[in-house]
Amino acid sequence: MTTQQVLDIGSSALVVAAKVAGPFLLVVLGVGLVIGILQSVTQLQEQTLTFVPKLIGAAIVIAVSGSWMLQSMVNFGQELMSAIPQLLNG
């Protein structure tokens, strides 16, 4: 296994991780930003007001795109497992 192959596998893993985590993180960031602005405007500083909407948003993202996220990770794992003989033979 060459250094380039290791770098290719690592970069592919990072791309899959970013694709899977991206929607989840964007929704939680957006909800947190909106709730933070509302808290600043109303001067209501309650910690549970930020946690519960983020949790609900995260659950919705997982419900809507969870199967796609899982399929992306499974495809990456299958591609990696099928490439093992080629990687070991050089």
C-alpha cells in the first residue's frame, strides 16, 4: 500500500464524513442562530430554549435523510472492503 493510496482513502473518508454530517450540522447551526437571535431580542436567557429546538431539528434531519446517510456510509465501507485485495497486492 502506497502513501498515495492511504491519502486517497483518508480524503474519501473525510468527504463522506462531511457529506453525512453536513445537513445535520447546518440545521442545528441554523436553529441555534435563530433561537439565539430571538433570545437576544427578548432578553430571555434560558438554556432549555436552545437545547430542545436543536434536538427536534436534529431528529427531523435524521428522520428525513437518515437512510441516505446510512447508505452513503455503507457504500464507502463496501468500496473500501472490495479494494482491500488490490491495496494489499500493491
